Amino acid sequence: TLDAKKIAVELMGDSLYGNPMMLGYAWQRGHIPLSRASILRAIELNGVQTDNNKAAFEWGRLWLDGRCTALRCEDYVFDTGLRNRGVIVEEI
């Protein structure tokens, strides 16, 4: 189970990033029939909090991929240039 709102608040400071996080999670599972590049481009075209929304999408992907089961992912830097603030969220 992924409590995206809770994790989004801990990682990004706002529960609104739970939506792009869940999108990344669903995409990684193969439930979204679009390319990663298409999704990231759509985020760019939206023009709202672009870097944060891209980072949230990537966090969702990493969660499913198993690289962040406890979200202690201090070494990950995404294309957006954002770095995790070293926040640790207990596994849900």
C-alpha cells in the first residue's frame, strides 16, 4: 500500500504532490499507456510547479521499483535537480 498523501507531505511538504506520485506508481506498474517522456512533457506543458510535479512522479516510480521502500533515498537526484531532503518515512 502506498499512502501517497502522507509521503508527499513528508518528502515535498504538500499533499497535492500525492497525485503525481500515484501517477508515477501506476505508470511503473504498467497501468498508464503513455511513455515516461510524454508524461513529463505534459507536466511541463501544464506549467505549474513543474520541477516538484516531476520529482513526485519519479518518487512514485521509485517506490514501486523497490529502491525506496523506506524512502531513505538521499542519493537520488532527478532530472528536475531536486534532491530529497533526507526525510525518512516508515514503510507503509
